[in-house]
Amino acid sequence: MTDTDGRTLGRPPLSLVIPGALAAALLVLPLVTLVLDTPWRNFFDELGSTVVLDALGITAIASGVTVVACVLLGTPLAWLLARVEFPGRAVLRAAVTVPLVLPPVVAGVALVTALGRNGLIGSVLRDATGITLPYTITAVVTAHTFVSMPFYVLSVEGALRASGDKYDVVAATLGATRWTTFRRVTLPLAMPGLVAGAALAWARSLGEFGATITFAGNYPGTTQTMPSLIYTTLQSRPEVARTLSMILLVVSIAILAALRNRWLTTP
């Protein structure tokens, strides 16, 4: 085995090859078996059914709005974390990452306690406007945004920190306001991170299940997303559940292919 400069490195040790091969098998074999076990003869029939189209439509709308919300809200948050010194910044950064490790059902319970009919904010919203969020498409978007936002914010913050603030300083010395610097200098430099973060947020939104079913329910044609439909179908029609899973697998591979130049190529 040789390195990139053509030097001989010797044979890879079995102590690394064996566990590496086992890890690869654990990751690849379930996907291969899903592809092989999918009833392809009925694939397009199931894809065209009303319940699947409804779930696909809700998933597409929710994930699309989620990305927009992440970009509009998460970009300023990432900029604040990367560029502005303020008391409690470290605490805020830690809080932003919590949804990454929070069990999805717990995330759903947290949303209910905050935005439910009797929640801290939800009760005020209900009394003031008569609007309730749970079990609506808005609840689906809220749940998806809650679990997807950290992926976007961390990606954008990382891009902002990687580009540094030296160009911001130069722009300021030339008389640019901080808003102008953000629009004309900071944002373009961080654009790869924004695109990658948006794709990751979209992918996370597509696969969201626990927080959504807890906060928004699983009502066909209203709040039932593809993961919720797969879970429900798996109980009675496992072959259909495999077909539906294959649809999301194809979408996930497409997202991975779109990100390959950023995450999968060697510098």
C-alpha cells in the first residue's frame, strides 16, 4: 500500500481491517437488503396512491418551509454566534446543539409544553387569537424546524468561522456598515456552508418522525408525513412499508450526491 506521494506504507493491519469491514457491512448491508426486498412490481402503483401522494405532499411542503425558516432565522443566529461577543454566548451555543442529541419524542414533549394548547406560549396564543398549533400542518413545520435548525446553524457558523473576520475588518475600514458587510462580504464567503446546511436541514426534515407524531399527530391528509406513514403501514403491510422506505432512500441518496463535492472529496 502506498500513500499519495508513492511511498510504501506496508500492509494494513488486520486489527483495523476487520472492524472496518464489519462497520462497512453494518452500514451497507441493510440498505442493500432493502433494495433487494422492495416489491418493485408495485412500486409505481403504491407511489401513485392517494395516501402516499398526500404524505409526500405534506412532507415536501413541511421540508421546504423548514428550509426557508432555517435560512431566515438560522443565518442571523449563526452570524451572532460566530461574529458577536455577548454574555451567555457559550450557553446559547450549547443550547442550540441540544436538539441534536435530544430524543425525538422528548423534543415533541418539549414542544407540547411550550406551544401546546395549555403550554406556556400556546395558551397565551390561544387566548389572544384563538389559534392552536398542535395537530396542524403548522405543527409539522414547527417540529421539523426545531430538530433541523441545529444542523443548519452549526454548518453556517462553521463556515463563518473558517472564513474568519479579516475581510469584515477590511470592509469596515473602507466605510461599510455591518449590514452591508454581512450582505456583500460575509454571506458570499459563507455560501458553501449555507448551501450544505440547508441541504442537511432538508434531509433531517424529510426523516423527522418522533417530534412530529408527538406534537402534530398522524392524521392522513393533514399531518401524516412519509416517516409517519411508513411506521403506520409497517404494522399491517410491511411490503408496502419497504416500498415507501425505498422512496425516502432514493431522496436521501440524491441529497448525498448533491453534497459529494463538499463532504466526500479529498482536499
